[in-house]
Amino acid sequence: MKLNPVARKRLQRFKEIRRGYWSAIILAALFVLSLGAELIANQRALLVIYEGQWYFPTYGGILPGETFDLGYRYETNYKDLKLKLESSGKGTVIMPPIPYGPLETDLSVGDFPPHAPSLATAHYLGTDTSGRDVLARIIYGFRIALLFSLLLLFFNYLVGVSIGCMMGFWGGAFDLVFQRLIEIWSNIPFLYVIMIVASIVQPGFWTLVAIMVFFGWTSITWYMRTATYKEAARDYVMAARAIGASNTRIVFKHILPNSVSTLITFVPFSVAGGITSLTALDYLGFGLPPPTPSWGELLKQGTENLDALWMVLSVVGAMTLVLMLVTYIGEAIREAFDPRKFSYYD
């Protein structure tokens, strides 16, 4: 796709801000890796070679123990299978780097979780109070939190930008009605609504997205309304009207492209806000239902069991890293899209 000169200059300027540029690469790499979390942290094997047959349990479905002559019909214990095949020489089992799933409990008689970090047991960040691997839950929790914040960003922008653009472009009674509506909407206590919903139904992923979009779209609306008012008064918009351009063309070909610098600078901070909001709701007990992997739920366990300091440090460290990367990206985007440096009139 060919970029216009201003877009190329903005991209070049973004690359020149090395801290933001490398932060974007690192965050994108972490997100891509999290999409394949099953290949990194999983109780199922990546590959089993048994009597000349190749099996891929991670994405190939659950294999019963009788497949490998283990004498039971439920899902194979691949750690046990690995030991047996290595001792008998009948095959090979390749496990993920973290051989535990986010919901798998590692319990033994007389030994009570949480367990401290240990290389011997491959619990690199220890276990939580239920014996589940902390690192596995952090990886899966990161994927859920980032997908949640990206969906929240998309729907908030879809609704907020649409309404804000209509308010600024049409003005008049439409603008006045939505101004009053947004003022009322912004004063509704969001946490109380979550508490009421949680008392009626167990909030799920899509339920939380819907509730947060329902109350979160107003923040971007004011910025889009102001940007539309400003752009609609420009000479190039007047010229477009004079030659008979339709309202749709004016909005999509002139106003929105020239408002992108205002909108895009809020994207990284909106992502950070979505992550922290979900973490806070999970910490308070109004977020995703257990046993869903969640940073907030891990943080709550850690604060209630201060002897297991590794849980608090792991979650705080992960959140600090992600929010720091997002902040650096936001600074670089804000600098690259500074309208005092580059402007675009079509």
C-alpha cells in the first residue's frame, strides 16, 4: 500500500524515536507469542512419537491414555508418558517450555500450595494458592487482557468517533441533545453498574466488553466533536462543498483523515486503560469468572498471602513492563503525529 508523503514522514519520525519504535516491536512480539500460548505453556505435549506414529496433542485433540498403553481412558498425563517412554525407549515426548497449563493444578499428598519458584519442578515463577503455575497464568492472562483492551478500543472508537463526527458536522439540535446525553451518561457510577450486573449474572468476557463500551464511548466523542468542528470550517471543506461533494465524501475523504492525528495519539493510552480496568475489576471480584487466567485474580491472591511474595512481584512486574511499553509507544506516536510538524489537506 502506497503511503502519502505526510504518512511516510510520520512513519519515519516514529522510527527515529527509538524507544517508542522498539517498544512497539517488543509489544507486538509479545502479543504474537501470546496468541500461540498453547505452544509455550501447556500440560499437553507438542509432539509424541510412539511406535512410529506422530501425534500432536496440543492442537490435535485430546488423546486417551489407552492410545499409549497407559491403562486409563481419560486424557493422557504427558509428563508421566515422557518418563515412561524415555525409560522404555519406545518413543519420544516433546513438552512445551512450561509444561503446565493455566488451569492445571500441581498437588501432592502432604504438600500444600502455594509453591515457591523452582527450576526443578519447572514452576519458574512458583504456583498460586490452588497449585496452578503462575507464569502460565500470566501468559494466558496477558493474552486475555490485551484482546479485551483491543476490542474495547475498537468498539469505543467505532461508537465515539461516529457520534462525535455527527455532532461536529451537523451541529444544531443533534449536537445539543447528545451533549446533554453524554453529560448524564458520564455521571453514572460505572462500578455500581458492574456490581449490580455481577449480583444478577456472572460477568463473562463479552459481558464486560459490552458494559464497558456502553459507558466508555463518551470519552473520545468530545475530542472527535471538537476536531470535526475545526476541520469543517477549513477552506478545503468549503471548496469541496462548493464543487458539490456529498457529505459522505467530505467526512470520509477530508474530515476523518485530517482528524487522525487527534485520534491516534489516544490509542496506546486507551489500551493501557483497558488492561488496568480489567485487572482492577478482577482484583475486586467483579471481573472474569474463575478459573479464567487473570492478572487481577493473581494480584488478589498475592496480597492475601504475603508469604507468597512471588505472585505479587510477578504480576506487578508484568504490568509494569506492558504499561511502560505502551507509554513509550504513546509518546512516540504523539511526537510523530504532532500537527505542528506535519499536516495533511486533501
